[in-house]
Amino acid sequence: MKNKNIDDFLERNSVPILAWDFHYEYVNELKALSADLKKVSQISTEFTWDEKKLNIQERIKDEVVLVTDLDLRIVFASSGIKKMTGYREEEILGKTPKMFQGPATSQKDLREIRDAVKLKIPFEKTLENYRKNGNTYKCIINAFPVFNLKGEASHFIAFEKQDLSA
């Protein structure tokens, strides 16, 4: 009799497993976001950037943040990189964003990006990039050099998101 009452109670008051899965996934996203902000803050402090001007805290919620050194070697990628490209941060650190490019990537756009990087000026482009699995996606890139308090460029930062309108 006791087990019947417990079974009846659980049947009337149980939460679907999917709700717990959703909650768990959300908590993990918040933890990843917090870790991302901490890493960027450490880089920012080390190289004396004006972090508030960069607006990272707001943008990192909806965009992938990629930080490169002046040789365009990736030194940081936010956790959203995996969802967008299939690569984990560990797989791309030390490499250049060229790893996301391929035959369908516009050479004209790449030349314009190279020129902007050489001149250390901001740029915004939409590129046909490649995921780890070889599929292409349109990537909107908003990038600019980051200067330290002495006015010297130390890194490039790019805010990227998939163009879902394409």
C-alpha cells in the first residue's frame, strides 16, 4: 500500500527528465561563460587593455570571441567556438584563423582582411568558413586591434557569429 502511494505521488508530481537536462545544460553554459570571462580578463590585465571599451562581457553571450596575437596565432577562443565550428579551444590554440578557410572562402575578402590587419585597423566581413566536419557556414566577423595603455597594438580581437540569414 505504501509503495502505491509513493508511485501515485511521483506520477502526479514528477518533473520530466528533459526539464532537468535543460537546466543542467544552462548551468554548464553559465559556467563556461564565467570561465571565458575570467580568461579574457586575465589576458586584458596582463596586456593592460581597457576592458570596458571592448564590451566583451555583453558580446560574449551571443558571439564567439577570438583573440589572436599580432602574428594572428589564436591565444583565446570562447566556449561558443565548439558549437559554431566543431573545434574545442584546445584544438585551435596556437593556430591561425586560416584553419577555418577553404576553397569557398573569398580570396578578395581575405586580401582585404590581410590589409586591415597590416594597417592595424578594424574590419567587418562575412566569410564562407569551414567547420571541423568540412561543412561550410557563413561567419560574420567584426574584428579590431586591441591597444594597451601605451597605445601599442598587442592583439586582435574578433567577435564572430554565424550568419543564419544565408
